[in-house]
Amino acid sequence: MAAAVSNLRGESRYRYRKFKSDAMMAITVGATILTLIPLFLVLGYLLTKGVASLNWAFFTHMPAPVGEHGGGMANAIVGTLEVVGIACLIGVPIGVGAGLYLAANRASQFTNWVRFSADVLMGVPSIVVGIFAYAVVVRPFGGFSTLAGSVALAAIMIPLVTRTTEEMVLLVPPELREASLALGVPHWRTTLSVVARTALSGITTGVILAVARVSGETAPLLFTAFGNRFWSTSLFHPINTLTVQVYTYAISPFADWQRQAWAGALVLTGIILALELGVRWVTGGAAKAPR
Amino acid sequence: MGDGRGGEGAKVVMAEKLVVKNLNAYFNQNRALHDVSLSFEQARIAAIIGPSGCGKSTLVRCLNRMHEVVPGATASGEVLLDGNDIYADDVDPVQVRRRIGMVFQKPTPFPTMSIEDNVAAGLTLNGVEISRAERDQLIERSLRQAALWEEVKDRLRRPGGSLSGGQQQRLCVARALAVQPEVLLMDEPCSALDPISTARIEELLLELKSAYTIVIVTHNMQQAARCSDMTAFMYTGELVEYGETKQIFTNPTKRETEDYITGRFG
């Protein structure tokens, strides 16, 4: 009899716990849906507005003069690729190198300062980075240029890449390093061919995410790469980019330009999405965001 | 397993391959080894036993200058390989490690490399140029020596990490042997393995014995008794006793050794 009673009590307690669990589950599912709604609204709206405005001319034609209908963003698409590409050439070697250094010299005071600076730099508003590039490139060179835009974007990439590289290298088990050293492989070769090689997919992920991040930057380009309605691939002249072009068109009073701004936003989102998918491909489906 | 003790009655004076003299090792200010002196002979297996933290791993890591790889770790004293001190000023630790190979506690195949690339890693990472045929030969010979060839010969291009734990450890042995070292140090090579894999490694040791000087650190006294010729017992950083395995296990001269072996502590 006593056993049956305690059993019943246990059952009601179990039911209460089950209820609590279900309630928590409902709350978290609700929060997830709330998070996803804006994402799908933005993407959906962008798609409906953008696809309608997207045509072949958008990819192949130059911006039309004011008042004329049609035209495209060919120069801005190429410009974005060029500015981001050169930013990578500057930022990736520096970032990866610094990350390897930080991982190899954990204990020194200098390392702590470098790591702290990288963390602070990551929090600097991108418009401030634009001002930095203005001061160190635009002013000395006497004008807006592709190079200035790339330097600004590289300055955003470097701390991101540095910290991801460091984290990824630290994930490599120290035993692998020892195993390589015990084979009589010199220290530098071990760091490069075993440690960095093992961390490579993680480092690549970090680099691609940093590229995705800077591809969408507008503020640091406003007074560095500036924008250009004409075709230019020169390093030392202003260049058009998708973000700046979208910005200019979106705030314009012309319906046709606003239409093209939607198309530009869609293309840009497509490029970034492709990069993120690239990350998944590199990491074999298990993309890990840096930090 | 047979009688692995070997050297029964054969009291021939063996060539001393590796001689340790007054070796002291430190981690920053902490002294991990106190004036250790002993010698390891060619074609014999020496086991180092003792409770955790007694310095057995530190001792073998000093033997190929892997100890100093840890930040703050230093060593003093002499370790003579064929009569030459590996701690002399003009000696490059990288060269020492090519002559004195090492296998670690955890199997550590390089995850980015295939089975065959793992075996050849010691050469490729050192930039040694060899022909395709020589390379294939080296891979097969090393894998055969490590008793792994039959199991992996059809999947040499698969990742090293795809093997089982015991196979991975034998792959690490093959990788160490491919560099053609003279001495093989093993730091608890079986502690992460199941009994069957352990038996394979022990058989392997006995097969390799004739061509190498082998030093094995082990937690497992049965293992030391089964496969070594000489046994060193260490306690709190000191070498308590070193002698023929049979004598250490049946008639130890020191009280601590007897207590440890009979399971009274450790």
C-alpha cells in the first residue's frame, strides 16, 4: 500500500517535470522562430524586389547617365571583387602570420598586447577604419583610390583573421607537434607543415568569413574607394563597389535607380551567401564561426 | 608470448649504446630527475617502471632532447650516444632526434596525411629526395617491421586517422622506424590500447629488438616483466634500482622496489 502511494506521488512529480520540460521547449522554439522571421522577411523581400529588377544588362552594362533609363552595375561588381581581392592580398598574409606568431608564443607579454589590440580593433566601428585609411592612404596619395578602399577593408580583416588563426592553431593537439619534432623535423618546418597544415581548414574558414564580412562593408569605402560612375580598374583611381553604388542609388529620388539598388543588394547577398556555402564546403559541412 | 626475458645465462658484455651520466632535469625550478646514471645496451629492451610522477617520462624525453621542447624545461648532465654527448654545445637536437626515435603515449598519426604519407613523413618533412620506388620500398619495409603491412596494404592512401587505435600506434612505430633510427624510445606506448593491441605491440618489440636499442616506459609491471631484458625502477625522480628484469622482479635489492613490485604502493 505504502509502495503504491509513493509510486503515485512519483508519477505526479514526473508529470510536473515533463510539463516544465515541454514548456521550456515551447519557449525556446518560439524564440528561434522569432529570430528567423526577420531573416526570412528580409531575404524574401529582397528576392521579390531584386529578382524583378535583375536582368542581364545589370551584369554587363555601365550605370546609365542621370535621366536615362536602364544600365547596370558591371563596374561595381568588378570593383567589389577587385577591392576585396586586394584587401585579401594585404590582410590574409599579415593576419595568418600574426595568428601563427600568437599561437607559437603564448606566454610573452608582447603576445598579450597584440591579442588585446586585435580584440579592440575588432570592435572599432568600420567608419573609423575608413577614417584611418583616409589618413594613411588617401591624404598622402592625394586622392580616393582602389588601394585606399582595400587598405580599409584589410584593416578590418586583419584582427579577424589573426584571432581565428590563433584559435585554430591552438586546437591542434600539442602531441602532433611533438611527434613531428621527435622525427627530427626542425621547429619551423613542424610549425608550417604539421601544425599550420592541420589547422588549414579552420584558418580557411576564418579567412572566408572575414571576406564575407568585408564584402558587405559600405562605410569604410565611402571616403576611400569613393565610387565611380565610369569603368576603372586602376589601383590609384576611385573605383565603384556594389555597396557604395547600392547606397547612392537607394537614397536617390529616381525610381529606376532605386530598382537597381534592390538588384545590387540581391547580387551582393548572393556573393556573400556563396562565400558562406564555400565555408561549409571547406569544412565538410561543419562550419564554425570564429569566436 | 613466449619467454621474452632473453639473455638467459648469456652473460656476454653487450655494447653500451646509450650511457646516461648524472642526468638532472628541471621544470623551471622543480627538479624532476636527480643525478640519474644508467646505460642502455644494443639489441636489448630496457623497461622503466615506477609510480606516476616519478620522472620516467622525463627520463626518456631527455634521451632524445625532447624534454627541452616544453617551455621552462631544462636538463644537465651527459647522455652519450656511441660515446658522444648529445648535450654537447655543438650538437643539433634535430640531428639527435633522427638517430633516436620516439613513440608517444597517445597514437599521433598526422591527420592531414594518408597512411603512406604518415610513414614517409620523417623523410618528406625533412626534405629528403627519394625516388618513387625507393619511397614505396621504404613504406612497405617500415610497415612490415611494425607488423601493420598486411592490414593496410590495400588502403595506403586512406587517412591515417581511419585506423583503429592499435593500428594507429603501430603506424606511429612504422613512422619512427622509417627514419632508420638506432634507438627507439617508447613512452607508455600501450596505455591507450586494448589488451590485444598491447600484445601486438609487445610482439613487435621482441621482433625489433635485435636491430635496435629499445627503451620503454610502462605503467604496467606485467608488461615490463614480459618483454624487457633490463628494468629500471624510479621513484620521486631518482633511479632506485636498475638491473636484469628477472632479478628486479624476483630478487630486488632495495626495499622500495620490492614494495612497488608487490603492489604495496604506487
